[in-house]
Amino acid sequence: MFNRVLIANRGEIALRVLRACRELDVQTVMVYSKADEDAVYLRHADETICIGPGVSGESYLSIPNIISAAEIADVDAIHPGYGFLAENSHFAEICRSSNIEFIGPSAEIVSMMGDKARAREEAERAGIPVVPGSSGTISDEEEGLAVAREIGYPVLIKASAGGGGRGMRLAHNDISLVNGIHAARAEAEAAFGDGTLYMEKWVDKPRHVEVQILGDSYGNIIHLGERDCSVQRRNQKVLEEAPCADLPRDVRKKLHRSAVKLAKSVGFENAGTVEFILDEDDRFYFIEVNARIQVEHPVTEMITGIDLVKEQLRIASGDKLSHSQDQVKVKGHAIECRINAEDPDDDYRPCPGLVTSFIPPGGSGVRVDTHVYSGYRVPSLYDSLLGKVIVFKPTRAEAVATMRRALDEFVIEGIKTNLSLHRRILRNSVFAKGRYNTAFLKEYLLKG
Amino acid sequence: MFNRVLIANRGEIALRVLRACRELDVQTVMVYSKADEDAVYLRHADETICIGPGVSGESYLSIPNIISAAEIADVDAIHPGYGFLAENSHFAEICRSSNIEFIGPSAEIVSMMGDKARAREEAERAGIPVVPGSSGTISDEEEGLAVAREIGYPVLIKASAGGGGRGMRLAHNDISLVNGIHAARAEAEAAFGDGTLYMEKWVDKPRHVEVQILGDSYGNIIHLGERDCSVQRRNQKVLEEAPCADLPRDVRKKLHRSAVKLAKSVGFENAGTVEFILDEDDRFYFIEVNARIQVEHPVTEMITGIDLVKEQLRIASGDKLSHSQDQVKVKGHAIECRINAEDPDDDYRPCPGLVTSFIPPGGSGVRVDTHVYSGYRVPSLYDSLLGKVIVFKPTRAEAVATMRRALDEFVIEGIKTNLSLHRRILRNSVFAKGRYNTAFLKEYLLKG
Amino acid sequence: MDLDMIEKLLELMREHEIVEVEYEDPEAGTRLKLKKAVPPPPPSHPVLTPALALPAHMEGVMPMGALPPMAPAPAAETPQDVERANLTEVPSPMVGTFYRAVSPENDPFVEVGAVITDESVVCIIEAMKVMNEIKAEVAGEVVEILVQNGEAVEFGQPLFLVRTE
Amino acid sequence: MDLDMIEKLLELMREHEIVEVEYEDPEAGTRLKLKKAVPPPPPSHPVLTPALALPAHMEGVMPMGALPPMAPAPAAETPQDVERANLTEVPSPMVGTFYRAVSPENDPFVEVGAVITDESVVCIIEAMKVMNEIKAEVAGEVVEILVQNGEAVEFGQPLFLVRTE
């Protein structure tokens, strides 16, 4: 195991990684920006280093500053968390050349999976179903029109380097396709410096289900079951659960096998997620691979009893997987609610500021992952995630009941949050039945 | 299930019971004293009723006030929590005569188990080993001397109505025995209004191990494994764990069987604990039965996955036990630390006051049961328990590591607490080995 | 925070007839509270609703049954026309049911306008089937009866408003 | 807070008919509450003290390595005997290793007493094997060099103290 690890992130995931390190007796170095300098969670690190001003580009996204801090603090490895530099292959590369272990997949895998069109090709090669679409990228309008004629409208134009819905357009006919290609290319070039596009058939109201993967450096790959992440708002996940509540046994098995097959075929190492969409007939299609720990990883930890961040640390330090596939037992049901600082009455606008009172829920079956406390000031510079409430109970019905009471007793004053949205989701009858898709929030809750 | 339950307690256990009720969709009525009127946890109840001034005798211990509140609020049942009226057979009796279900054993069982000499006799009758001593009570010095001659010094003089170490004396010879009998009788009369005494041989440095019992109204009794409660300070439990870390398999089995046997022989119903002491050769002796939910119940919940307070509610409402003995599977390891408002530098004197900052630990494997938050004022009138940190992990070593980091990240400012004591226990090598007895704290930690 | 500022605040309070000021500066970590002498606010506790004057609002939309509505703030119910001086509440000394008379056939112990002594029985509170006669513990004139006959009352809940000499 | 101030406060309370004063200054660790004899006040609002000046001390005995002290606050390094006027710190613009000279054989860029301009190179900070020349960005006289040669520095850490005109 490593002696000393630098945590190149902030907020709840920085604290999550720190907890895993402390439990493994690994020393921690936390880097922070000026905007985070008063945060109490920094107290728990063995060493803290200020790496720049509040703006991320000069601190949490500054590769030179983070590498310098790692060298000064003499760490063996860097955990990037999620977001920021977690899927930056250049950063992974520089870590390697600096003799610092990057806790995640290799730079090559990060790069391959970051190119969505390339990942799609890899999935096709491995025999995993992908949404009908272009084989590889599309170079111009002509090619786009040809693909559209073949797969039929509506189609989705997507950026290879894409993420978070940017560089994405829906087209219902030739005219909107041509316009969409131009708009998506311009947006992708502006956002990612790369205007490469590909196309997929539009799947209406899909479910979003993803499979957690672990791979070690000896070629062993296992899956840890799936998560249903269909409760989304503008392509952003709001609530996740594991296992997926309504999935035929054979589909579930095929999903798991497909994920493992793809991970094996590309030589995936460390922790990652293979994401799929399912249409209303439970046909599934690969969409992408996330080559990092995800926000929603705790639901998988609860149903398997496996600590994913500790596994990341073990794998990166050269250990073999601590569980064989047979040893992974899925038990019980877990739900996670992401609590954001945002105003539910004003189009969920981010809402930073001073948290005057913060009383997290507790008791049986409740886990809270948060860096927030009474008196914490939510900076305006970073994302609005305040923390996550995770419940774990023997059955889904019990998990729903526990999450309801946990949300009801959660007190957050001083800033607006999305607690009320979660309270409504947990009392919605469609959600209670367990089968819902990515249109659920819009159809049942956001309309009013 | 009940429609509406009154919670006749305060603090963390009142919130614990409320959580179970909410998850079962049972309405809650919380009673409170003037000293607790500002507590935020009262907000979570469906109804709250002030039942008197701060002093317990006129509020939480006032049977007329609580029964009146129950009648006004039209509840089906009362949950007494622990302490206060939880083991008051008169209260259980009045509930029955008022057609309100008392959530606990019958008044007869509460009364029988409250009489320690009587409970000892019942154990002997059921063939459970008891510490050598008087058969029944001792009426005078002569009888005491005769018993002492038979079982040999040192002996312990105990009050039948006793609890918390009051009315208890250790005697090493005839003179201290005679003095001890007088002193214990006077103390017991003052404390309990009952000077009845009995005697036991003194077991040096025993381990304190208890077995959790559940019984329904159809005569079914199961056990939920044992807890090791040997980390004690002046007969007060400080830290508990489940299962007991060092117990030969046959002794463990016998302990469980003995507990079930005793519970069956007296017709025990609802939740209770059979307490034993073990000498250094793992010979065990019955000491007493606690006919109520206990502070340390969460460790058993964690290793069995069974919610004990929900079981109490189900049993009291007439349901059969939801698990057979075969269905109870003990898995993993749990530890609980009781966090008290007390000054570790001043003989652990209770330390009420304003909690200016309260940041509980969180993350994987950590459960916190507390009613405290930043801005809460700990009243000086009640016991000093602020809450409990419970950890659950696959192995004891992992549980210890998780508890260490949980204690390290727990921030409580404004008042003194025993966090530092727990941090020392969790880093003690004797504790780490898992075999320790009731002298542990005194020998290894309190001295230095 | 210094005395000058406090003095200035007090003057502003007088000028604007402010009775209570609370001031917090989380940045500086200071907190100040100033409160003027006013007569006790009248009766107010709605029966069997928590007498919890809760801080701030609970965030966002509240699901059904999640958190019961709070008792209206006492100040809101203060009758504006009563004289503020010399008014005292008679609080309930126990939890129970409030009765104004020994039985429905009898006259009430007191009506508004009645002049009472410390020893006057003003009502009955039934608790655990026992009828408890409640004495005023204060002398004066009954100005208002704050609870309806047959209503449940909690400990400390004001029952009568009495004008003392 | 001293007796004089309390006395002054009490006078103000009388003058303005104030019945209650609460004052907290967690920074100074002081808390004061003054309350006059008055009829029972209305149910008080529970104050969720948000004024959490956090750091303070951690409670009780800290186990080894449990909670290390935070990076020293820049202010703590300000020498107490220097004149406060016209002193400016030159902060480190990056994380790295501080060197006073181009190489061990060379003379330091500046010594105490040196007069510098905005453009003067005052040190080198090595980050990712790159030697970065750091300019003063302030003109004046170097009063103190706050970091040892070869020490690691974090972003914003004061490197030099400069007396400006």
C-alpha cells in the first residue's frame, strides 16, 4: 500500500478519499484553493497545501500546481476524485512521467474512453450492442444525411469529446440535421477544442443503467452489479439506486457480462462504469465508459459491502482484486439522493452562501457523505453538490421509507437546496413502483 | 400496527423511536419538558405536548402527566425508551388499565426482573449458572456471615432493587461484611425505598457479555447474538461491540441457549437483554435481565440487519416475530462509542452547556444516533449522553480502523466531551487484541 | 461591537418603538440581543400544537405529513386593544382537559369580569380521570378566558388573563 | 469585557427600558447575558447559533496524527516588532521550492536592505523541474526574508516583507 497520497480534489469526494486513506493507514496530503482554505475537512489531512486562487483553472485544474505540490509533499500517488482532472489523460501521463501513481486507469484508457466515438467503436468490436448510428465519426453533412437515411429519424448528433450535454443536438429531419451538425460542431469546438462528431439513433425515454467495474493490473475484471440512474434533470443525475428495481434476470445478467467483456477487451484497470440505455422493451445499448470513481458509487458499496475507494487504492498500489466474481454478493437495496445548493423555485439556479444550520439525518440504515456543517460557506466557484444521503435496507420498500424520513429530518438553513425535490420524488407513486425512465422527473415532477 | 404512538422519553432514544415509527408510517406524539422545548428533534413529531417543568420527577417521570398526554393525544401505545419509566412496572400496569399498550414486557415481567434477587432465583430454577451466593435474599448479618463462610471471601453485597452500583458493597472479611450490610441496606433504602439485600461471590475482573432477546406474544423467543460491554467506568458502559471478539464457539452457543431458556421459562415478551459475567476461564454466570431496549442496541442491529425498535413495535401490536432463529444471521462486526458531555480532565464530571459546533462523522460504515446539533444547549438536568457513533464493517480490524477515523473527524466544540477517551481506547493495544475485561479502562487508560 | 453602537441601537429602538433586536455577524462571530420590557403576550398556544416557536422556515416544499405546521407566533395573536400593564397569565399546572365548571349543568367558576383571589378555584383540569380544581394563584380581575371548555391543555399553557392591581 | 462595560450596559438598559441583553463574541470566547426581573417572557425562539467561528481548539486530547495543525496563517508570521505602516508581503504565486539564487554558487537575488522595483527578480521557485523567476511586483526596501533557501512554499505564502514608500 502507498505511504502517502495526495488528494487532488475538494468537497465531499476529497473527504471520501481521505476517509479511505485514513482507514488504510495511508497519510494524506490535501491540496486546496484560497476559496476553500477555511473548510473544516482540511483539518483531517496529515498535510495541506494551498495550490492557487479560487478559480479552478489556476488551482484544482492546474496540473503544474498539483504536480509541484505532490513533489514537495513527496507522495507516492494522486487520487483525482471525480471531475476536475479525473479524466484528463494528459494529467495521468504527467503523473506517470513524474513517477507518481495516478489512481485510476492508464492514460491510454482514459484517453480512449474520453473519445466517445472511439469508445463506441470498441464496444462494437467487443460485440456489445450500441445504439444504431454512424460507424465512427461523421466528417460532413453528406455523411450525416446518409447515416440518418439508414437509421431513420430522429437522430442524436454528439461530440466525440463531449460530456454534460454540450455539443449535442437532436434532429427530426434533414434540415434540422444540417443545422444541428453545424451548431454541435461549433459548440464542441468551443467547449472541448475538438469539433469531431458522431451520430446515434434517438432512443425515446430510455432508462439509464450503469454497471460498476473493477479491474486489477493482472487482467482480472469483475462487476459489482448495476445502478439505475434514470432520475435525471437535463442529463444530470439527481438520485440513484442499486440494484435496478425492475430488470428481467436475463437482461441483468447480459448487462453485467457485456460490461465485463468490454472492460476486458480494452484492458481496463482500476474502477470504472459502463453506461447503458434501455428502451421500453428492455433492449440495452452501450453509451459510454466513465474511467473514474463516480458520485453515486456509495449505492454499490452498500449492496456489495465493498469499499470502492479502498479498492482503487489497493489496485493502484499493485494488489490483486480482493474479491473474485463469485465472492461479490449483492444484498439489500440502496438509494442515494444528491443534495445540491440550488433554488427549486428559480429553475434550480445554484445557490451558494452561508449555511446557518446543517443537521444531517442519522440513525439506522442512513449514511451521509458530506463536507458541509453549520457555519460552512458554500463557495460560488464550484459545483453545487452539498453532499449525499445514502440509505441501505433489506428491501426497496424499506429503503424508500428510510429515505423519506431521512429527507424529512434533514435541516439545512441559510441557503436554498433541492431537498424538497427529493421529498417529492420519494413520495411519487411512479417512483415507488420502481420502473421509471429519464423522462420521469420532467413528466411527473418538474411540470408542477 | 399501531396508528399513533406516544414517545415517553427525550434525547437520542426519543429520536431513535421516532425514526422507527416514521419508517413504519406510525404517527408520533412526543412529550417534552420545559427544559427541552427548543430541541429541534421535536419538530419531526406529528404532535408534541409539554408535560411539565425540567425536573424529571414532574415531567419524564410523572406517570399522571404522561398518561394524561396519552389520553389527550389519543394514542394506541407508549414507547418508554430506556431509563425514566422504561422499567417501572407500576407504569406498565397503569398503561394496561388505561387501555394503552406499553411497548415492552408485561408489568409482571418488568417487576420480576426489577427484583434482582428474584431474577437470580428464576435463573437458578431454569438451570442457568449464577454466581455462587445467597439463595434468595439475606435477612440479617447472621445469614450473611453464613453465606460468606460457604462461598468464601471476597463477596459482593447487592440490593435487590439495585442498579447503577447503588446499594452495592464489596467485603473481604467478616468485619467489612457486617459493615457493608448496614451501609448497603441504608443506601438501598434511601435510593430505592427497599433495603432488601442478597449476596454473591466476587468475580475478579470479569468480562461483561449480554445476549439480545426478542419474544412475541405467541411464546416464540429468539436471540440476536451477544454484545461485549466490558469497557466500563464505575459500572457504566462506555463502548460496546458485537459480536464478542474472543469467545470459544461452545461458550458462545451456551450463552445464547441459556438466555433463550431463561426468557422462555419466565414467558418473556418484547425486547430484552440477558446479562452475564465471564471469568478468566470463560465460565459464565447470569447476573440480570434488562427488560427494555438498551443504549447499545444498535451494534446488534448492525450485525443482524434487524431493526430492534421496529420489532418492539411489531411485537407490541400483536405481530409474530418476523424472523425465526434460523433466519438470524450474524455478519460483520460493529462497535459503538457513547459520546458524553463530560470533562475528561475533571473526573468525567458532566458538562452541560451550549454546543457551538457539532460536526458528526459520516461516510462508509458509520452510523450516528444523536439529537445534538450546532446550537443545541445540553440541559444540566438529564444524563450526559450526547449520542452514539456506531461503525459496521466486515471484520473487527476494519471496524476499529473506521471507528478511529470517525472519532478523529468528530468535531464538538463549546462543551467538554469524552471523545478523547474513546480515541485512546481505539488506539490501545489490549483493546485492539479484542480480549479485555471490566478492569480494562481502569488499568490501561484511566491511570495515565 | 462596542458600547457606542449599542447605545445608538437603543436610541433607534426607542425612536421606532422596536421591542427586540437580534444581531448576528457570522463573519465576526458576534451575536447581540436586546429586548425591551413588555407585558407577557396573551394566550396563544393552540391546543395540542407544539409550543415550539421554530427558527426560520423549513426549506422548500414540505411533503404531506412531513413536518407539521408550526404554532402561529404568539405575537401575532396579541389583541391590540388590551392595556399592556398589570396583566398576568394563569398557566396550566398539568396536562389534561380543561373544564370551566364542575359539570355541564353548573355555572362556570369564573366569567370575564370576575374578581378573584389567589385561592379562587377558576377551573377544573381532568387528568387520568381525576378532576383537579385549579386555583388562580393570583388576585385581580379576569380579563380573558383563553381556552374553550373541554379543550386539551398542556403543561404551562396560559388559561386565563388576569389584570392585577 | 470588563466590569465597567457591564455597568455601562446596565445603565443603558435602565435608560432604555431594556429587559434582556445577550452578547456573544466566540472569537474572544466571551458571552454575556443580562436579564431583568420581568413577568414570564413568551416562548423563546431557539437560536441556532450559526455564528460558528470554527477553528478554536479541538476538544480534549488529540491522538497522534489525528488532526494536524493547519498550515500556519500568514498573519502569524508577521514579526510583532516591525512597524505596521508601509509594509507589504510578496506572496508566492505558485507551489514549489524556494531558492534565493540561481545556483548555490551564485549570490542571492536580494538581501535584507536591498532596494527593489516591481520588476526585480527576487527569487526562483522550482515547480515541475522548471525554475521560475519571481518578480517582486512591488517596489521598496526588503525588510525581511520569510522563507529559508530550499524550503517548499505553497500558493500565497509570504516570501518577503517589503517597506514601500
